[in-house]
Amino acid sequence: MGKWMNPDLTRSLEPLHHDACGWARHCCIGSHVDPGDVLQTAYLKVMQGKARPSGNGSLKTWWFGVIRLTAKEEQRRRRFRESLAGKLLRFAPAGEGGARALSRIELDESSRELKAALTQLPTRQSEVLHLVFYQDLSISEAAVIMGVSLGSARTHYERGKARLRELLSHSPDR
Amino acid sequence: MNHEDPTDADLKARFTDLRKAETSGAPSFARTLAASRIREARPRETSSLRWKIGALSAAATLALLVVPRMAEKTPPTSLAKALPVLLPRSADSGRLFPSPLFGESRLPSDSVLPFHLAFPL
């Protein structure tokens, strides 16, 4: 068992846990990666001292950035396992029967439609919309998490809103 | 909050509903941390991946280094050795194209002798 490199930091992430769950879920939207796996790996990075806040920005923006990068790593890993090279190296299929609790949630029709519409948006657009509307962050905070400029984040936000409305207006219950 | 546009209220309401539904079903912080600790204790798959990639790279590098040197040490086979000998090496075995002037004449021969060497049979 490894050492807890930074227990204070780990404890300070507790108030952000539910938001982090939502963000991890969003980062895995449209992929076969399990958000529970992503979140656990992100916590593990903090425990092992592999992820430390840089001091720039808030704890939330830093933590969300870690989760986002971890999700991308897990997606790359998954793609590799499913690729020919991964099969040649005899990797077992990833994430089956792992931390599925995070992805096993009953949603109502409206929420399912929203999630389905979000999967159809480009990644940047859906990310900024989630961060602003779901996480109640500002566009500049979303830009920090996404690693893009404020102007770019604004553009993604405006285009994403317009596209999301269009998609939701075509949904069956409307 | 930066979505001051009143027309964004519909989107906000939808996201709020989604958030409520997801928050109610989220695992607790303690449970997630416990799962992370278990994950930490588990042998990392990435380490085995690194080993596999390392072994493959080492094998490829070794092959790249050894194969050209082996090729250098093994002299190329002479083409002349591979070809059949067309010309006889000993004088006794005769010549393929005996010259009427300098060749060893044995009678009867169907070679045409020059006139000054003609002799009656």
C-alpha cells in the first residue's frame, strides 16, 4: 500500500466530490470508459502526489482539470487495448465490471434527452456547457479547465448553446 | 454565474434536473477513496504494458544491431562458384573451339586444314 502523500489535499477535495462525479461522468460521455474508474484514478494521482495544485486558479478548476486529463488518458488506454496492437499484446477488455456504480443512474426522459444531445455536440462545446450550466462555473473558469483561451471558450459556449437548443427542439417530446 | 441571458433559463433548468438526478445516485467520497486505495494495491496494468513495450523495443533494437553485423561477417557467395564450368581446365580434356592452326590435330578430323598442311591419306 502506497503512502498518502497529501492527506490534507485529499480531504479538501471532499466538498467537491459530487461535482467531481458529475464532471467525470460528463468527461466519459459517448465513450466506453467508466467514470468511476476515472474518478478513482484521479484520486489515486492525488494520493500518490502525482497531481498537485499549481497555485494558479481555484482548487476546483485544478481538480476538474486533473479529472479531464485522467479521462482522456483512460480513453486513449481503452482505444489502445481495443486496437490491433493491444490485442496482439493480449490485453483484457478494459473496465468490465469495475466501478460501474457511477454510471448506473436512472434518469428521467428529459435528462436522457439532454445527455443524448450533449453526446452529439463537439467535445469542447459540450464541456463548456456542462461547466457553465451544470457546475455553475464562469466561462473563464471553464476555459482554465479546458486549457483553452477565454475567447475560444466563449465561442464554444455560444455555438454549443445554439446547437444544443436546436437538438433539443428536435427531440421526440417537443 | 455567467449565463445572464434570460433565454438560457430553459437550458439551466434542464441541467439542474440532470444534476439532481446524478447527485442522488453518486457514490460517497469515502467509498470512492476506498476503491482508489484498492486500485493502488492492485498490480498496475500500465506497468505490465511498459514491460511488454520495453521487451518488444529491446528485441527490435537487438535485431537491428545484430542482423547487419551478421550479414557483414558472412561473405557473399561468389557468382563464379555458382555457375557451371564451361571451359575445361586441363589440356587433355580438349578445347571447345580447337583452332586448326594451333590446336592438337587428330585424324580423322572434320576440321578443314589449310592447304599447305594438306597431306595425302
